[in-house]
Amino acid sequence: MLRLTGDDSVTWDSPQYTQYKVGKTITDSTPYANATFKVDQSGYRTREGSNDVWVHIVSNQPANTVANGWIKLSSLTPVQTQQADNAIWINLNDPSGKTVKTVDYPVQNATKGTKLGSYSQTSGLWTLSDQTATDIVNQINSNLTNSGYKLESATLTTVERAALAAAQFGTGSVNIPVVSTTTNSAYSTITPYATNSNNNGAGAHALAAVNNGVVNAGSNFVDTNPNADGNQTGYLSASDFNNFSQAQQQTILTAMTKAYTGDPDHYGASYLNGLNAAFKTAAEGQYVAPSGLNFSNSGAANGSTFTSDQLMSYVRSNPSLLTLQSPKYPEFILPASSGTGVTVVWNTINTRLAQDRTARLGNQLTCSITFTTKISELRSLVYLGK
């Protein structure tokens, strides 16, 4: 829902100057300061260009319908609503990163704090059912009707599905790209590929974009519930561990220390090394998505090629693309001597631009660019807690 704001927050029978002798619907919006409206049509004046967006608003309250009419989009303010405990929010963002609309996706009987999807032990990623993905796309398309925007992709990408699956009811929000329906621009996405400069023979691998600052991975822990007596062994994600308080994290570390010293065959050095390898390997395949990965070229035809110089010119104009950083991941340090316990530090991996690649431009096609990563073990020591 929207409210009238701004210096020129009056409505018109038609967008201003688009029809002869058509005037204002209302000349003073003050009586409607607390009224809410919804958009049922949108457009722009051709002379002023596509940035001059006008929308037609209507009120569901009979007393306020006299204010129904056309108004500049900039004269409206979205009404902030509280997120329901059984819903996640989906932010529909244009290529510049601006949120066009936020869609509320509720699930009946869902509990606040639980996830929309499920974790796959096989792939090491959060997964979303095909039915849920279809329902979300249908709801987004319904909300975008007459908005002047559409989904960038007809279906959810793998990265988008993983982000939605990991979203928590009541607090989680996910960004999904949309594009204008009023232009002929071709939108493309840069997909980074990384190589380990310490192991060039391993080849390049695509990096998965994540919105969370903590690696999307988990493993089996000696204790997963610091609020319960005794060890609750099982799966624990890096995000869940990071969200624990300092005291809660210390409870888990103490349990790991006791297991390390009491049962070294199962929870000794090999266990901790395997735990660390799982988180590090996951971080090597992920990066925190910066803005600017989506770009457009309104003068290019689908299927046309553009040179690496053109691509590099775009990348170099976006400093955030020159170095990509992995989400932080935990490393559990072995006790240095008797009497000391297991500790944790949080690491990140930087991926720096190394070489050019020719790419193709076209609707829904992917542009590839090679990055190289030097696993320099750059660490930022983080004391227990967030």
C-alpha cells in the first residue's frame, strides 16, 4: 500500500499535459495524508522519457476514492508493514539495486525462525521444492502486473532458490532481480570464475553469489544446542553458530574440547581438520554479491558479441567488482597444549580480477569473466560472539 507525500502530491484525471483540458482530480491532498492507496496502472510520458513514471492509484476506502487518479510515482511513499511470523519478504530490485516492490510470501502454520526450504546433505546447499518455487514465481508475477516490471528470469535461478530456501520466517528477506517492460535493453549478469593461484592445475570453477555474510554451509558437531543439558550431536550451520551468543558459542567449544581430549579417535585432530575443510571448501565456491553484477546495453541485439575491452571497461568502472570476498567461515583451532580448549577464528578469501574474457550479450544469457583467487589465508580474528 502507498501514501501521498511530496510537494506535488495531487492526483490527475490523466497524467499532466497528456490530454487537452484535463485537470487535477484533487487540488489538496492534506485530507488524505493518512489514507492508503494501491496501484492498478502505470506508465510514463513519452516526451519526458521512461524515468518519468506515473501511476494510477485507487483507495479501498469509500471516503477516499475521490482522490483516485494519476500521480507521479515519486509523490508516493510505501506503507511500512510488519513482517508476519509465518512469512518471508521478497524484494524485487531493478538493475540499479532499487527495490521496486516487496512481496510478502506467507506459509500456513509456519513457525518464526524456521527455514522456507530444507538442507541437502548431498549438495551441501539449501534447496527449495519445485512446487514452492512455482508458487513464488506466480505470486511475484501477479504482484508485478501493470507495474512496468517483470522478472529478469522466467524461473528462479539456482542461487535465488538457495537464498529463498535458507530464508527464515518472520525475519528473512531475499532480493530477486526484475527488469523494465518499457525498454528494449538486454540485461546480462557477470558470473565470476575463480582459480587458485597456488593450484592452477585444479582449473576454474564458478562462484555462487550469496547475500549472507556467513558461508552457506554446515557440518556435524559434537553439540548443536547450547541451551540443553548434555551434548545434542547433529548438523549445525555456520550461520546458526555465528548467531549464538558468546556464552552459547563457548558452551559448544567446551563440548568440542571435552570430546577432543576424551575421544581422540572420533573427535581428535582428524575430526577438526575435516570440519575446517568442509567450511573452507564451501567458502572457496561462494562470494558476497556486490551491486553492479547486472548490466544492460540498449543498443545491442540479442546474440551479438562484445569485446573483452568493453566488458573490462564496465568492470573497472565498478570498483566493487575488482575484488570479490567470500562470506566468512569458521576455523576451529586445535588446543595448543594441555589445559587449553578449542577456539575459533573467522576467515575470508579474496578473489581478485586477473584476466579478460570475451562474452556474449543477450536476453537471459550469462556473461563470464575469469577471476583468480589467491588463498592467502587472510584472517580477521573474531572474538566469540557476533
